[in-house]
Amino acid sequence: MPAPTRGSGLLYGGFQGPKAALIQQILSSAEKFPQVQQSKIQELLWAIIARARFKDLTNERKQLAVLLAPKEVALWQADVIMNFPQKLLKDAVDKLPPEAKMIFEAEQKLRDAFHDRTGLAFEELERIAVPNVETPKTSIPVGRWSYHKGGFFTRMIASGYQKIHLEVLVPRKYRLNRDAFGRITHWEDADGYTIDTEYAPNPPFTIPDAPGLKGWLFKSVTYASPDGQRYQVKDKGWVMSGRPAGPTRQSGLVFVGRDFYCQGRIISIQEWQEQRDRANAWRDWYDSFRRQLGLDPPRQSDEDDVTDLGHYGEGLRTIGGSPEDRLEWIAEHHRRQNESLADATRIIAGLGEDPAYDPSGDIALPGNAGAQRLGLSGRGL
């Protein structure tokens, strides 16, 4: 199978299969033996995957067993392919489906290469193990964050199969204040970045195609950073609250062409619909995530934080223009506010503080099953 390329999306996953413990042990040991070249570790992994016989490896490759305990070498040998009469083996392979036959034949070539006493070079093994063919397309975008069961987020970007850029995000803590309507009035992260919001003294606006959602106009939004910088926006932007549910009636809106005219401000229908769709997506995601964690009934305070932080982040973007177009430190507020949403997700799972992460316990899963899985280790470059 081809290896994922730089343009392939990856998600984290766990080890499975009879060789899972062996491979994970090698990746974990790689960090403890920096003197062992990455190419040599790769050869050892290929030998195990090909079910080559340890006793038939070259003496140089046998020395790589330093990465394994004796009992693990014995486990490896319990899963090797023994010698069979060639005709019997060929008859059995010919009966396999085409896809399975192709995989078996590639594995057989790799196994024979390891049993070659001349000790084929790494480049020759690579041509067999990683064929130079087009990587299957995937709908997973490059740089997609995955929620890790350890209570944090990871994303992986591959450069071929030899190198993965791994990022780990442990979200910053946050604090919220709300008013009598449950709207967020104050957001603050652990480093002292704050956003204070005052709402216009108008009733909320609603429309029929988004039952249960309310729109609130901003009167002012004030950003402040720990070094004393402040930036305020007045009478611009709006935010949603709630979730689509049940019938409602139109309130406080006048149609002007394809836009709304609300309390003296113009709000495009497209903008409302985009936020409505994102609200639905957040709701569906939250319900799915809660079911996966077996949380029933939902914990109301956590649900409010996740839903409202999503709304609030979208609302801040309605102030106008990209934050990067104004001031970089305001963009930093938006990034940190997004981390609050990530931390709210982590809290839902009821996970502990400051999780430790050993990447050798995970693998990088390509978005297309036709590409190879990639192992991770903590040894770095």
C-alpha cells in the first residue's frame, strides 16, 4: 500500500492486531536508543510485518533485537511463516481475491528479501514495502485536529512515511460570567486575556427557519490583554444563543431585499443561515460526543458552555473583518477563545489535569484505508 503524503489528512488511532504489542514496544524503545538509526528501526518493523524468521536475518539485523525483550522476540517467532512447498503455496495464493493476493505477494517478496543472506540494502526493501504509486484521495483535510482520549487534542501532518509533524494541544483554562439571560458577558483565560461584552437593550430577534435560536445585538465588545492593551468595538456584530427546537415566530425583523433590518442594523440572510447551520453542527457533534462517552442525561452546565462558546466565537467574528486585519493581539484573543471551547470538550469527558502523552501508544490513521498506517515515537528528529 502507498504511504500517506504531505497532502494526506491523518487522524490518531490505537494499535490492533496480533503484532500490536511488538510494534508498540519498538516505537517506545526507539526513544531510549537514539544511537539506532531510524532506517534500522524501520527495517525491524518491516521484518515483523512480513513475518520474517528471526533466525534467518543477517547478524546486523539480529542486533536490532536490543529494542525488544527476549519474550517479545519469542512472540515474534510465534507468528512467522514457515517453509511450505512452493506448489502448495502457489495453489493457495491463486485462490485468494485479487486485493488479498496482491498484499500476500508483496509480503512474500519482503519476507524473501529479509531471508536473503546478502542483506539487501534499505533502499531495496523500501521499494517493496512502500510502492511508488499515487496515494488514495481522502476527505480528511490536512491538519485536522483529533480529540484524544487522554484529554487533549492532537494533529499530525505527514511528509511521506518517514516523518510526521505532531502537535499536541492541552487547552488553557477559562472563566465565564453570564447575565440574567444566560449570555456570556465576560470571558477570561488563565493568562489574563479578557473579552467583555455588553448587549444592546433590545428584545432578541428570531426567524421561522431557525426555531429555538435567538439573536442578540452587541452594544460593545472590549478586548484586553495582560500587558494593558485595550480595544473596543461599539454597535457592531451579533451573537446567537440556544439551539434549533420547536416552532417560533418572527420578531423584531424587517426584510430588506435579501437582508434583515434589525434595530437599525443590517444582517444578511446568508450570515444568519451560516451561523444557524454551524449551530446545528455543534449540536449534532455534542450529542454524538456525549453518547460516545455514555453521558446520559447531559450535564447542563457543560452543555451550556460548549454550545454558548461556539455561538460566542461565531458572534465575535460578526464584528466585521478578520481579526488578523486589525491587530495581531486581538487574533490571539480569538485563538485563545477557541481553546476554551476545546477545554469545555475536555471537561465533558471528566478527564484529569495535565495529561502525560507518549506518542508511541498511538498510530496515525490515513483518511483513506488504502494508505499505510504510520507509527509514532517520542525520539523526535
